[in-house]
Amino acid sequence: MWELRSASFWRAIFAEFFATLFYVFFGLGSSLRWAPGPLHVLQVALAFGLALATLVQTVGHISGAHVNPAVTFAFLVGSQMSLLRAFCYIAAQLLGAVAGAAVLYSVTPPAVRGNLALNTLHAGVSVGQATTVEIFLTLQFVLCIFATYDERRNGRMGSVALAVGFSLTLGHLFGMYYTGAGMNPARSFAPAILTRNFSNHWVYWVGPIIGGGLGSLLYDFLLFPRLKSVSERLSILKGARPSDSNGQPEGTGEPVELKTQAL
Amino acid sequence: MWELRSIAFSRAVLAEFLATLLFVFFGLGSALQWASSPPSVLQIAVAFGLGIGILVQALGHVSGAHINPAVTVACLVGCHVSFLRAAFYVAAQLLGAVAGAAILHEITPVEIRGDLAVNALHNNATAGQAVTVELFLTMQLVLCIFASTDERRGDNLGSPALSIGFSVTLGHLLGIYFTGCSMNPARSLAPAVVTGKFDDHWVFWIGPLVGAIIGSLLYNYLLFPSAKSLQERLAVLKGLEPDTDWEEREVRRRQSVELHSPQSLPRGSKA
């Protein structure tokens, strides 16, 4: 459990909490019914995408800026972080999301709150269809994240933050019509907690997690495989301390973080 | 007071004046209610964001392109600029903003001017709620600015100008509904001065300034703390002239305030 004694580990956890708080606050806030009439899908999609882009830019170098339990799960499946770290990230994300929704709830006039942009299935969309949509939304999102975060790519890649953000915007442009575009269990969990409405809530966990896992398997094992041995993968998952034969000082960057922070 | 004798300092202050003038001119201009085609929230948000993004690209290497008293205060709290520089920047920003609003006021038809997009509370939001929202809006902007211009980062920064611009767009996508979205005391002061409407004006100073300070403390002292000693921080704040021993530090300090290179960096290379 060397990670628990590392200052950068706790900074990363805090960064995930903080980033998810902001993500939910801005994303849900821009999705509320401020004016009568239909929701502006492009506007909301851009708000979510730009929120994530800003947060990737802001804390990407500190924690990897997952801001999403499905993304953390994907990195876990890809053996790029330890179980302990993944667990702590997800806990921080869920807490941060609920905190963000609570702040939004308290600053929003009662007439506008509505259901706090709760994810719901569009009329006529079955749970099977919705789950499939959520899988595809998160699959493309995770593929984009893995590709842009991949430290093995050496070319000029433009802006990692914008690529990830716009991938999320894409998901929302399509998914909002079907499911409200969850793509992120923490985002769906937060308003559900505050409004105590969990109808079909499982769709927003099963879909993104399957999508995230598939994206990870596709990229890391099929499209651009990493040549790691089983023992190497297991040691990463266990959170084994990286060999410091070069005497690298604590807190200046561990290999586990470098893999997720190679922005 | 070596900075006062520096040409680069004068150019930086002038750049802040010009940048804020242009920002307010285009930003407020995009928010005016033209009868033939009123702008949507998305349009206004993108206009403000692109305004900042383009000005950061154009003037970031000259002055750091703060364009915002709250950002300057954040840099002061983070010990990135001296008190003197901060004071001159804020003065230039406020003057530039008022100049921009005045120009816009003069060139706009009387029936279109309205209240010149002055910030005010909307949708029955209370002052407390508005301050809280402004705080969050500005905090995320400040965090994004520090992260985008941090010379200690060896990873791919992408385009800092675009990231910062989109951070402003993000703030507007939410903030417009609450307050018309300030995030910037100079932007709020400008139309208030020109139109004489100062209702709840304090909200647009307290919210952004508190948010900026918290953002600065979070980034510079908690999330990604630097290893500067107290003596080094005080030297920056006093604006002491760097001696030969501090040559390297001076370069690093300047880079942290001003964008060294807004273009993408090859992966793994240090700026």
C-alpha cells in the first residue's frame, strides 16, 4: 500500500473529486430548463464537452482527469492503474458528482430546478435499445481517450483536452435524443440521488461500463496492443511500487500516473 | 522599481488595455439584442470564448493576456506577478473595458443599445446564489489558465489559447442564465459605467475575485504546488530586479506568467 503514503496519490484523488464536482455542476446546470420550449441540444452538448475539455486541461497532468467511473474502469481493464487507485477514483468521482449536483441545486431558483437534468429514457426507447446506445456512446469516448492519452504516440497530436471534450460533445449530440446521454455513471447518479428517482438507473451503469470495457479491450489488445506480460499487468493492478533503481524522488511522477497522464 | 524602466513592461500594460478593449467591444457587441435576429445563448457564449481565445493567441506572449482583473489577482496570489505589475494591469483592464464599451455605445443605433448587455440577476436568482455561481465560473477559468500556461508541464498542452477560450465559453453557457455571466469585473464595470446601471454590481466583483483567489490557491498550493521558497515568492511580489544568479528563475517566472509558445509541443519535450 505504498500509494496511500504518496502525496501525489492523494492530490490525484482530490483532483478527481474536484473535477467531477465541476463537471456535474456545469453540465447539469446548462441542461436545466431555463427557458420554455425544447432544450438546445447543441448548446448542452457543447457545455458538457467544453466542461470536460477544460477539466482535462486543468487536472489531466495531476490525476489523468478521468472524471468518469466508466473511464476509470476502462483503464483498470487495460491494466494501467491499480485496483486501489481505481476504487479511490470512483469513490471520489461519485462523491464529487453528488456534491456538484447539491451545489447546483442550492444555487438554482426553485422554478428552474425541474428534475435537475436527470437522465431518462426517451418515450418509446426500450431499456435494451437504451443500453445499446449507452454502450456505443461510451465506446467511442473511451477509444478517443485511450488514443489521445497513449504515451507511445510520438507525433504532434494537437490538443488532448479538446479531442476528449469534443468526443463527449459528439456522444451528447446523438445520445441526448435517446437517453439524455449518460456516458458517465457519476453524472447519472448525482441527480438521481438528489431527486430520489432511480427509474431505469441501471441502464446508465451497465451501458457505460460495458462500453468502457469494450473500448479498452479494443484499443489495448486489438487495435494498438501493449506488449506487457501477465506478471507485469498483475503488478500494476496490485499497485506494486515501481522499481526506483534510478532513485527518482517521490512525487515527481510514478509510472502508473505517467501512463494515465501522458497528455 | 526596475519594471517601470522596462519597455517590455510598458508594452505589456498597453497590451492589457488593448486586449480588454477588444474583448469588451466584441463580447458586449455580440450580446446586443438586434430586432432582426436576437443572438442565442450559444452564440454569445462562443463569441466571448473566441474573443478571449484569439486575444490570448495574439497577445499572450506580450503580457500574458489576462484581460481580467480576477485573473491578475489570481496571478498575484500565486506569486507570478509583482504588486506593481498587478496594479498597472488592473488599471489598464478597467480603462480598456470602459473604452471598449464607450466605443460600442457610440457606434450602435440608439434603439439597439438597450442596457449594453450589462450584468444583472436573472431568473429570480438571489444575490447569494449569483455570487456562488460567479465564484464557480471564475474558479474553473483560473484553474484552466494556470494549467494551460504552466511551464513545468512536460506533457502536451495542445493550444492554451483554445483551451482558455473554451473555458470562457463554458462559463457563459451556464452563467448567462444566472447573471448574464461576468467572470470578469472589467467586463461588468464597463457597461455599468456607460449606462449608469449599478444594481447588484458588487456581485460581479466579489464572486469573480473570490473564485479567482480560491482557484489560484487550489492550483498553486494544493493540486500542483511549486517548490519556490518564501524568499523567492517575496522577490517576485516586490518586483525585485533579477540579478545574474536568478537568470534562470527569471526566465521560468516570465514563462509561467506569459505563454512561452501557444503552439503544440512535440510529445515529451520541455518548453
